[in-house]
Amino acid sequence: MKATRLWLPLIVIGTLVWCGLYFIGPALTGRISYAREEARQRAIRENLPYLKQADGLSALLREVSRAVRPAVVEVRVLQKTEWEGRRFRSRLEGGAIGSGVIVDKDNGYIVTNWHVVSKAGEITVVLADGREVTPEWVRFDRMTDLAVVKIASERLLDIPVGDSDKVEVGDQVLAIGSPMKLPQTVTFGRISAKGRMITARSDTYQNYLQTDAAINNGNSGGPLINMAGEIIGINTAIVSESGTNAGVGLSIPSNRVKRVTRQLIEDGKATRGFIGLAFRAITKEAARELKLPHTRGALVIMVAPGGPADLAGIKEGDFILSVNSRTIENSQEFRHIVADIKPGTTIPIELYRNGETIAISVRIVLQPDDMSDAFRP
């Protein structure tokens, strides 16, 4: 009897411990594993500046890769098409793979390209650890080729978004993504140029970083990473006659990514400033013929009737020199500066007309969905 009383508490305690390990253990183990991975990633990123100085390029690249790869995802897309049989039905066919990067682990926000997800019937996000997640929503902006995908998942890791204005030609970078359906591929290169534009996207907002890090089909939407482990661009296109890597990759600068994705998350769409001008760049020959002081500016070729520029007194033939106290190099730079200004803001514009420099104030308005309508009488 006494032996039974002695053993009974031990049996009860043992049963409780076993139950706890059986039911609670896996979840607890998962949380501990995630906490360790998060701490490891943070420690690696904080140590990168010291590695750059002490351990050489290979060690630095290895550690940058380890720090950022857990936040890079694969975006699998099935397209929806309609076909006619006995009745109209929809089906999913075809398939494509792009890339993306987690920029906010707490809210599950992933940045990718518009052209990756815009025609999708179904989207699956494959995390670095192999988990497959269906997005809660997708929002995108064609004019900048950016999209935000929101997922609900635990144990996410993200990458900080850096300042692309600080990027210089010659800086070393990594491109990470799923080229040719090969996930978690890391390529190394440098910033080859800044402010690039391509004619195939002439109606969009371009100010690309150019890199010689290998970028191929499937890299779209993946991050371009600096040696501090920060996102400084979202890879979007290549320039190549063969359609594969030719050493000319293009990436959307991170500062534009931050502006557009914030608007997509908060407002559901991107908004841009508009003053109602059409313009073109100026060659040296045209500058001589038109008696302009130089080629650094934008020549006004059309003014939207009743638009902000028209109301401010800007005319066809005016040569824009600066906007918002910032000297412009060309017409595309002028277009980008205006688009990034919040509607409702009044800005100074300096222009050249008939041998004189004139200062004019213009109130920025919201860019219409169809800008061609704004220029119709």
C-alpha cells in the first residue's frame, strides 16, 4: 500500500511530462528553431562590415548570401484562360516562375514584379525552407513593374531595404532568385551604370540600376543586394539579343521600390504627381537650332488644356531647366521628379524662354488614369 502511494505521484508526473512533450514539444521546438535562425541571420548581418575589412571578398560574399537567402522566395504562377466546350469554363494552364523577397516579416509583405503576377490565375509562394503559401492578396503597379504579395505565415525572415541613392558605379552586388527554375541561385557582379532606360518600356517609369551580375528568366522580382546585406534594387529585365544573360541586367532602385510599395500597401494603388506637359529630350544640334543654352533640360512640346502647367503659364517651346529647386539632366528625370511629388504640392519650376530665364510656380495634381484624355481639347 505504501509502495503504491510512493509510485503513484511519479507515474502521474511522468504521464504529464510525456503528454507535454508529445503535444507541445513540436510547436515549442519550431519556435526555438525559428528564434535561433532569426538571431543567426541578424548576427551575420551585423558582422558584415567587419568581414569586409578583415576576411576578404570570398568570406564576405559567403556571409552576405547566408544572411539574405532565407528571405528570398519563389513565385509560381498559373495563368487563367477561357475555353469553349459544351459551356464556358475557366481552367488554369501554362506556368511561370519568378522571384520575390520578404521585406516585412511581421506583416508578410513580399515584393516582386508586376509582370510576374499581373496575369496570374493562381499564385503560390515557395519560401526558402520549402513551405508553400497561397497569398491573401496581390497589388501591383504596371508603370513601375512592381507588386506586393501578402502572405500569412509564421517564422518569416526579411531583408532591410537600403538607400539606392548611395549606390555608386563599381559597387559589388549579389542577385538572388530562381533563374531557369533553379531556386536560391546567387550571382555576383557590380553596378555597371545608373539611370538606365530601355525603349521597350518607354511608357513606364524607368531609372534602372544596371548590373553585370547574371540575371535570367526567373530572376524577375528577386533582390539586388549590396555588401551590407540590404536590398538596393528589384531585378526586372535584361538587355540581350538571345534572351539570356549577356551581362546587362536592370534593377528598379530601392528608393522607388519603397515609395511605390508603401502606397500599394496603404492605399491599394500607386499615385503620382501630374502637371500636364509632354516633352522631349534635346540633342546638341536641336539646342543650336532652337538657340537653347545647353541640352540639360526638357523641351515642352505639348501643354494639357486647363492643366496645372497651362494655368501657371507654361507654353509649348519652353525649355525646363529645374523643378522643385533641382536641376534636371533630361526629360526622363523631369518626368520622374514630378511623378514622385505628392499631389496638392506647389513647386517652383525654372524655364528658359526667348533668351530669358523665368521662374513659375505650379501646383501638382493627381495623375489621371488615362493621361491621353488630359491633352484632348
